[in-house]
Amino acid sequence: MDFTECYGDTVSSLAVAARDRNVRLLRSLIRRGCDVDSRDNRGWNALHEAAAAGHAVCARDLLKAAAGSSQGCRAYVLSLTHEGESALYLAARRGHLVVVKLLLKAHADVNQQTNDLSSPLYAAVDGGYTELVELFVRKGAEVNGTHTASSWTCLHQAAYKGHGDIVRILVGVCRLEVYDDHRITPLFVAAQYGRRHCLQVLADAGACVCVCACILKVFCEFTLRPWCSEDVFVPSVVGASVNAQAADLATPLLIAAQEGHRGCVELLLDHGADPNLSCSDSWPQLPVHAAAEFGHEAILARLAALTDRSCDRGEGRVSPLYSAAKNDHGCCVALLLSAGFSPDGQDCSSYFGSACTSPLCCTLATGNGDPTWTFSDSARLLIAAGATLTGEAWAWILAACDSDVLQYVLRHRSFPGPERPSGVMSHHLSPEQWSRRLSPEELSGLMCKVFDMVCHASYWLPSLLGAGLEPSLLLAEPNVLEDMDSEGVNYFLEFVNWSTLSPPLKDILDRQKELITWGPLINLGPCIHSIWAEVRVDKTCKRMMLSTDGLDLGNSLSL
């Protein structure tokens, strides 16, 4: 049943008078002998109404009337609604200090709990009524009890609501290291919701307790040990630890970094929070990962400087670039790269799936294949920083079927030119520019994926050949011409001398011509190859002049 809605036809006249603070009517009804304990559909009587309304005069008159009744004042003041709420609880929930004092004088139970485990103290904490909290603590209220289904204490609730003054009162009488059913402490709650004042009080209290415990231990060791034949027992004193972990191993520093509470992060670090404490049992998560995942740049910069760099490329670790790139926080990716984190990270497929062999693959795979997929800023930054283009990365780049994506990659990476003697470099290029050339492994990975995606040659073939890919590499797989469309075949043939094609390749072209799957360009005469050669050489020269690569590609054309 719903005991929160009041049905007017069930409320007594005395209760209405108390609710309306009509002292004259209330006294008149009492003199007429009206029942002071008459209940409505919620189980409320006139005292409950007076307490909720905060009218001390009405409450006092009702208590006097009850003292002369058969049930007595004590039983009356302890009467509960159908929700288990006492008059003291209702007054505390609304912050009525005078009524609370009156009810306590009438021997109200300060620890009476409601059906949902709340209490007068918990209600006062929730409402932020500092004077009431002080009063209840002086009257002996239970300060360490749990008052919710999730086992929150008054200290948890005070931290959650951000009532710093109340937290300061409670830390003097409560256990600091109390847990809810997820092993979350009040200090963790303060960090999670950005309650910096409360966090400061809790962290300071915990530090003070630890210092006192150390002093006590030293005192006992040096003072009592000479008189004891056995080891001196020093009782353990538990304070609010800034590194206390929840059931899922999350720490206050992790949750503060995740939620973007910079002040709380700084405070926790100042009090000894460990940025290298693993915060997950499923993967080696650190606070720096949380900051990167949610795009909190200032916090990320602070934590990146303190985090053990073994997470950068270490085996069994996870680079924070994964967290930033997967969520396309380009500013965070740029920050980590500038801080010296490797764009390649490490293979994390065992943690996050087969696509996560590198941060670049991870961000390329996110949403790839979706019509709304876009080439992310994170991917651009990683490529520009020199991320290794593995076969998996090439697969995602080619699968995008977007020539702009491929052209961006080729602006930052170049194909190898003619072999040079060891230690000899072109005078056109700096060592940094030469390092941007595709490695043999990267080129091999590209060719493997190209042969798997011949059907989409119209997207990638012009860009690759225009960037200087050696055409003979494509001829290593004869079937490439069989799977390529007519437009792609003709474009490819512009870069080779048709007369030098091997017999198997000529046979393929003849078959395609017969099946009308390929139509050769109009024959421009016997000089066609020399004309195309001149055009290609001219384009190549211009590209060498404009490109930072400037490689000598003249010998790479099969003319």
C-alpha cells in the first residue's frame, strides 16, 4: 500500500489543527476529549503532524494531553507511522530544532529506525542540519550504524551531500574506514562527487590517525618492551585511507580522475594517493587511463607525469593512448604523444578484443563500416606521430573505401625509393624524413591487404600509384587483374609497359576482353607508352620538388 499519500477523510480534526498550527482549535478539541492518538490512512496522529509542521506549542499540548491518558506520554512519543517514522524522525527530517529538543525531553528514542533503516540522525545529516547533528551526537545517537539497503552510514551520506561541517563533526566520533556493500568508503564518495571540503576533512583525519598510531607504536616499543618478556600488543587504529579500494578495485584517485574533479585529484595526490595502483581485476587500469578515457586534459597531464612509464609499452600493461584514442579525445592523444608515450603502445587484444593490436588499430576499428564513420582526429595524430602501419591497420584504412583517408596516410608516409649504399642518404632528405618511409614490414602488410581488397581498387589504386608504389609489386599476384574492375585495370596499365606484360597476364586481359569485363582504352598509336612515360616523369618531378620525401622515383616506373 501507498502510505505516503494522505486521504483527507481519514484525518482527525485534532491532526488537522496540529498541521495548521491552530493552537486555539487544538486546545479546544483536547478539552472536548478528542483522541490524541487517532490515526489517518498513513498511521499519522496529531503529534506526527505537529512534529512535521515544526510547531512546538502544539506538540507540547499534545504531550501533556497524552500524559493524562491511559497509554501515557512515553508510549505516545514513541508511536510510529505505517512507514515506521516517529515524531522525532519527522521533526529531524525537516530541521525543526525546538520540536526535536521537546521530544527528546519527553524521552523520544534517538536511535529509532524507520522501515527503510533511516534514523533521526541520518535524516538530520541528509538535510544538512548541523545543530541537530551535534545535538543527536551529544544525546548518544548511534553514529556507525547503516541506514540504507546499500549499507551507507551517516558519514557516507554527509560526504555525498557535501556537508563539510557535519563531516567534521562525525569524523571525531565515527569510524573512518567504514564500507558499504560495494566496499566504498566515505572518502571514496567525497572523491566521486567532487566534495573537496569533505575530502579534505576525511583525508586530514585519516592522516592524523595514522600519525597518532605511529607515535603510539613507537612509544609502546621503547617504553614498555624492556618490562615485557613478550611482544607488545599495539591496537590497530584505522583511518581514512586515500588508497582504500572498492570491491571492483577502484580507488578514490581513479574515480576523481574519471569524474574530472581536478581539485580532488590534487588533494589525494598531496595525501599520498598512489597513481600506480591497479584499479581493475580485468585489465591493468590506472587513474591515468580514466583521465584519458573521459577527456580530462589537465588531470591527464598531472597523472601522466607521475605514472610509471612501464604502462607505455610494457608487456601485460596498457598504454593510456588506447583509452584516449578509442574515445577520440584528440587533445588527450596529443598530450600523451608530446609527453613521450609511444604511438604504438602494445598489443592489447587479449584485454579489449582482436582489433586492439595498437592504439591506431583501435581507433580505426571504432565504428569502421558504419555509414557515419569518419577518420578521427586521434587516428590522424597517431599516423602523423609515426605509428606503425601494421597489416591490421592497413586493413582498416583500405576498408574505409575513402581515398581521402589513404591520401592523408600517404602524406605522412612514403614508399621506399631505390636502394642506396649503407649509411648514404639523399642530400634532399633529413634523417627524420627518411625515417618516415614505410618499413619492409609495413610495405609487406600493405601488399597483403591490397590483394585481399582488389574489388575496391578504384578507391586505393590511384592514391598508391600516384604516391610512388612500384607497379611491379602488384604484378606479383597475377589474379589481381582478374578481380579488378575495368577502370582500375586501365588506370593500372597506364603505369606499366603493356608490351612487357608476361604471357599469363596477357591471357587474363584477353579473357576479360572476350567476356566484356574489361575494355581497353582507345588505341592512341604506337607512341602511347612514351607519352604516358613523359607525363608520369613530369608528375614525379613535381612531386619530388613539393614533397618532403623527394625520393628519386624515376627508376620505379616500368617503362
